[in-house]
Amino acid sequence: MQTTTIDKREDTDTRDTLERLEREFAADSPFAQPLTGRAVVQARGLTRTYGKGDAAVHALTGVDIDIAAGRLTAIMGPSGSGKSTLMHILAGLDEPTGGTVWIDGAEITRLKEKKLTQLRRDKVGFIFQSFNLLATLSADENIVLPLSLARRQADEAWRRAVIEAVGLQDRLTHRPAELSGGQQQRVAVARALITRPAVLFADEPTGNLDSRTGGEVLDLLRRSVDEFGQTVIMVTHDVGAASIADRVVFLKDGRIVLDRARMTRDAIYDTIKNLETPAAKPVARVAVEV
Ligand SMILES: Nc1ncnc2c1ncn2[C@@H]1O[C@H](COP(=O)(O)OP(=O)(O)OP(=O)(O)O)[C@@H](O)[C@H]1O
Ligand SMILES: [Mg+2]
């Protein structure tokens, strides 16, 4: 009984201190918005098992996560740790074996295919490693494709703002084959932003780009958060990419092992090296409240 009381007091003290530090940090720092905010994506108790019996692979073994609005979150971890599986489930592209996901308050794990497709179209944007543009369409047609599919008109001012942000004004009539890799990925970023999605998912967005063009795409994602208030979740192996994130979540063996606000390149590099060492001790999880 005695112990419980002491623990409770310590908890309250710790929470008060954290809240105070967070307020001070938010007031002092030019780029620090508080880490608290509305959760656009939430997941509880996510599991995903591929296959059955002896051949079963437990890709996710119990993931809880809240993604705050208007922040850039990076998901990192060794190959096979479950990053793409988690991203696909959070985006409603795959179903979990167990657990629940909400996007913008809607429980997507309960939705039937038709409603889920509609919700994805309205609320979710995607950027893939391999750009996934339609070869027969111009850059401009690719950008407005999500609107065309939904039979929605582009808001002209927004379309112009997005095209200007990605710097493709003089490439709009070009087909993907006539664009560089970096330009193609910028078309993909514009296509993802055009519907003003509640959340934009990017799986290795710089994986097929050299460091300079990759840097341009990252700069664009960062600006979409800072200037348009976009919420972005990015899976990446790239230490530089993760260092522009507001928060870095590390997975290992299908669970979150570390969850940190903004990290330096060196800290990210050290953490990844530690996680990739099979004998490494488990890292304590530090929750980032949203
Ligand atoms: N369709 C599938 N069928 C069976 N196993 C799968 C399937 N997809 C993924 N897995 C397994 O689930 C685990 C997690 O895979 P996932 O693709 O999520 O990892 P990842 O962290 O994205 O890896 P990488 O960094 O290599 O992209 C791996 O062991 C993988 O082999
Ligand atoms: Mg992957």
C-alpha cells in the first residue's frame, strides 16, 4: 500500500515535470510545436501473422501508436522488423490479424472494402519507393488523378500552390519517362497532396533516388508539414531522412522498441546499429505522448 502511494506521487511529479519542460520547449524553440495534439491515426494491439503453423511469421506482435496531426513521423528498424506491414495496416491497405486502427476518428478495421476504399481516397495519400506514376499520363494528369478518380474538381488555387511547392510548373505536360527520378517523385508528392489527405504515408520515398534528389523530396515533405500542416508517416532506412522527422519510432521483431522526439543523425545511426546487433539488449521504450 505504502509503495503504491509513493509510486503514484512519483508518477505525478514526473508528469508535471515533463509537461513543464514540454511547454518551455514549445515556447523557446523555433520549430518545436508541442508534441501534444490531435491524433490523426491511432492503433491499439496490432498483430499480423502471415501463414500458419510452423511456417507462421509474426510480423507484428502488439503495436500501439498514436500519430499527432501536423507532424512528420519516421518509422525505422532492421529489415524484416515489420515497418511496411505496419504502414500498410495503418493505411488500410492490409488487415491486421488482431487489433484496431482509426483514421481521423473512423475505425477502419471495421469497414467493408467499399467504404474502406472511399475512406482511403478521401483521407489518405501515398508515396512509394518506385513512384507508381501512370506512364501514359502527363505530370499534370498524374497529379490530379486521385481527384479524377473520385470525380472531384481540383481547387485551382490549391492545385497551383501544390505544383509551385514541388517546382514542376514547366514540366506539367511531360510524361513520366521524360522526367528524372527526382522529378517523378515530386509528381508523386504533388499527387499525394492534391486531395489534402488527413495523413500521407511514404514507404522509402528516397529509396530510388540519389542523395541530392532524395534531399529535395525530403525538403518537400518537411515543407508540406511546416507550411500546409500535413501529417506525414514515413518508413525509411535513411538516417538523413529520419533526422528531419519530428519523431522517430523504431521497430524490432514486430514491436516498437523506441519512440523518440527529433533525433540527430548520430543518435539515429547508433540506435539502428544497436538494433541490428542480434545480441543487443532491448532498448527501453520512451513513449511520446500525443
Ligand atoms: N506476404 C507475406 N507473406 C509472408 N511473410 C511476409 C509477407 N510480407 C512480409 N512478411 C514477413 O513479415 C516480416 C515483416 O516484413 P515487412 O515487409 O513488414 O518488413 P520491413 O521492416 O518493411 O522490412 P524491409 O526493411 O526489408 O522493407 C518479415 O519477416 C517478412 O518476411
Ligand atoms: Mg519494407
